[in-house]
Amino acid sequence: MKHTRWLKLAAFVALSCVLIIGLDVLQAEITFNQQKSSVISPPTASPTSSPTTTPAATGGNGDLQLTLALEKTVYSLGEPVNVTVTITNISNQTVSFTHTGLDFDFRVYNDTNNLVYQWSSFRAIAQFIAIVPLAAGESISQNFTWLQTCNFNASAEGDQVSAGTYYIVGQTGPTYGIQTTPIQITIVKP
């Protein structure tokens, strides 16, 4: 009798996990389709244009360019850091983009080049592959928020970082292996 209850409970938990993962995949697909959009060509410098204030870094691999964008480079301790990672087809033809459960990721390093945080660490990532056309000039983006916490190992997960200098690097998932140059940020005590 006790074994039957445990088996029913285990089956219920397993089914619940499958449903949750399925909903996460559905949400990822909805988000993916909503964020897929045409991008204006990169700005060209002109004598009268003012420099952009949004910090950005890029990296590329053939037909694809990866861009990491932040809102600013100085944050108060504990202030959320909004991160946008975008991949753009910079070729003049449509490419087949391999969309997976982990299209984008980002890492945060401290001033001694030690990994402090990686978005994908300790997360359950949906496992799927979808080949989607990405037209010339078209982009796909994903937004993240770093809460200035550590997660370089399970015992440090959720610990607040200290004030100081950090470097954020955007990257694709393992399918493309593209990484941006780092953006330096400073976290100051309020």
C-alpha cells in the first residue's frame, strides 16, 4: 500500500515536471517569435552625429554577429543590471538559424578574471532544436536581468557581489560558440 502511494506521487511529480518544461518551451517559442524582428542597419558615423550612450559589445562568426547591450556602466550595489543579447544576420542572404533551448547566455567576471555569474548555470534548459530562417539584416534578441549575485558554484548561488569592477560577456549557446568582447561595469555602494 505504501509503495503504491509513493509510485503515484512519483508519477504525479514526473508528469508535473514534463508539463512545466513543456510550458517553458511554449513560452520560449512565443518569446522567440515575438522578439524576432528586422533590425535597422548599424548606424554610420557622421560628423554631426553624437556618440551613443548605450554600452554595447560585439563578436561574430561568419554571417552572424552577436551584440551585448547594457543600459549603462555604473550601477548601485544591488541594482538590477538589464542585459540584452542579440544575434543578427549580417550577410546579404537568408541563413538557417538553429534555435535551441539555449540561444543566448552571458557571463560576469570580477576584476581578477574569475567567473562570478553565468545565467545558464544551475538552470533546467529545455532541450529542442528548430531550424528557422533568419533573413539578411534580421535579428533575434533575448533580455536578461542580473541581480548582482554569484552562482559560480552551488554553495555561492544567490550571494550578493561586492562593490567593484566587473566584466560582462555575451555569448550564444553551444551551437554557434560566438562570444562578445567584454563590457566593463562598475558597481558602487549607494
